[in-house]
Amino acid sequence: MEKCRQNRVDCFAYGVRGQCRACSETKFKHGCPFYKTAFQRKLGHHAAIQRLTEIGRTDLIEKYGGTNDREQRAIWEGI
């Protein structure tokens, strides 16, 4: 993984030594399109869980994790 060229330490994917844990290529012309804070990522994930529950796709909730933060860290580190 490459270092974050924008040095956004508040990004959910900002990892050890400034490496991006989400993208292998970080040479974006107009800023990183994947940037979001950990709080924004968590809000988006909770919204996705709610929507998946509404449409009955609990299999995807099981695959990508529910609302347990510890479980979430393990899943996101594996992606």
C-alpha cells in the first residue's frame, strides 16, 4: 500500500506510517474520492445495515459485520 499523499490523519483508512489501508494507488488528481473520517464511515455502515435489514439481506450483514466495533475493525483490516 502507498502512503497517503494528502496526509489526512483523520481518514478511516489512514494506517501505520501513513499508509492507506483502502487504496493501493493514491495518486488522485482532485483529492482522494474515498476519503472519509472514521465517524462518517461508521454512520454509512450503520445506514447500510438498516437498509440491508429492510430488504432482508441479513446474509450480507453477517458477511460484512454488524454494529460491533471490534468485529468491524477485524473485517475492515481484512479487506
